[in-house]
Amino acid sequence: MLKTRIITAVALLAVLLPVLFFNYYPAFAAVVLAFFGAAVWEAFRLFKNQRPLVMAAAFTAAFGYTFLYRELNSSINFWLALAVPIWLLRFTPALKFGLPAIDSAASRMLSYVYAITLVSCFVAIIVLFRHSAVFLLSAMALVWVADIGAYFSGKAFGKRKLAPSISPGKSWEGAIGGGVAVLLLSALTIVLAPGAPWLQDTFAVQLQARKGWALTVALLLLIVAASVVGDLFESMLKRRAGFKDSSKLLPGHGGVLDRIDALVPVLPLAALIGNWL
């Protein structure tokens, strides 16, 4: 399994890094469209939609025409901002109160709402990339660092379960450790940035330069909290559907949603903050 994970990760990096840093927009658009289509297909499968491929094709065609074929316009902030109340008012409370029955009309409606958050997430990827590839990757890295920090902190100190009925392996200590890891690494990049030009366009450095330390810490912690919610919500969807992974598209890693679940609520928030900067 580890060998398979490594091979898949290397193959993905071999594709994604040149696409991001060669700055060839058609290749970037093609990769975004492929991953978006896969994520939407997996999402509708988790909701047991009877035609997930048809729904994914429709969403992907609409997304490609609206956000990749046409120029981004002033409505882009609407699509970014739309995700915030959805996660705050509907998906975060669901972690406590649960989801509707999977075969109910309420669940079918929820599947479209979740698909809309995927639209917001991938719109954010386009917006962040247009700022710069480094800015996009540094925003994503906040989630990856939080996840790694949470894993090791949870292993070392985890005692109090964060959401035992959803993801028994996650603990409050792990979540706090993930937040501390993000703050420490961000502080390090901010301190080193004056002597390292390649760090100067990273998300945390730009945020601190324009808004100061206090707001930077608050927003970074908000991003960490959002990443935890995104991770737990997808875990809840999988548990309800009886799936171990969202799909098997990425051997050793599961599906696309398994890789981006924590990014789904985070990236629209990061793009809004980036536009504010």
C-alpha cells in the first residue's frame, strides 16, 4: 500500500508541478476540469445519486464554460462567498446533528448544495492561481501542514476524541497540534521572507505584511478550523454511504475528495482573503 501511495503521489506531482509553474493556462484549465469532474462524480456517489456520471458531466460542462472558457468577472466573489454561509450554517452543524436519510429528498437537495461548495472550491483554485502558483500552493500547504501536525500530535498526545461517531481516530489534541504547526511554520516563513524572495508571495507572508500579526494569527486559526470541518464532513458522508474511500481513482490514496476534503471549505475563504489583501 505504501509503495502504491508513493508511486501515485510522484505521478501526480510530475503532472501538477509543471502545469502550475510553466504558466500554460490551457494545461492548467484541463487539469482543473478533470479534477473538478472527478470530485463532483465522487460527491454524487456519496449521496447515492442514481446518475452520478450524468450529474458530473453536466456540472463539469457548466463549470468549464462559466469559469474557464469565459473571463472571470465581478460575480466571482459571489461564488467564493457562497461557500462561507453554507459551511457555517449547514455543514458545520451537521457534524453535531447528523445528516438526513440518504434516500430522502432532503439528502438529494443537500447533494446539490455540496456540489455548489465544490464549485466554490475550484473557482478559488483559479483565483489563487491567477495571483501566482506560489500563492495557491502556499494556501493549500496550510491545510497539509495542519493535517500532518494533527496526525503526529494526535499520535503523541491524543486522548479526547474530537468526533468519535464520525472519525474515531481524530482528537482535540491533534486538532490543536495542527493549529500550532500552522502558526509555527507560518511564523517561520514570515521571519525568513525578507531574505528569501521565493517566500515573499506566500499566503501567510502576504497576509502578515498587509494586516499585521494579530489578524494573521486569527485568520490562520480560522483556516485550520475550516480544514477540520471539511475533513470531518466528508468522513461523515462516507460513513453514511458505507464507503471507505470516495472512489479508487487515486491508487493508494482513495479518491479526489479524499485528497481535497479539507481544502473544500478552506480555499474559497483563502481566495476571499487574498482578494481583500
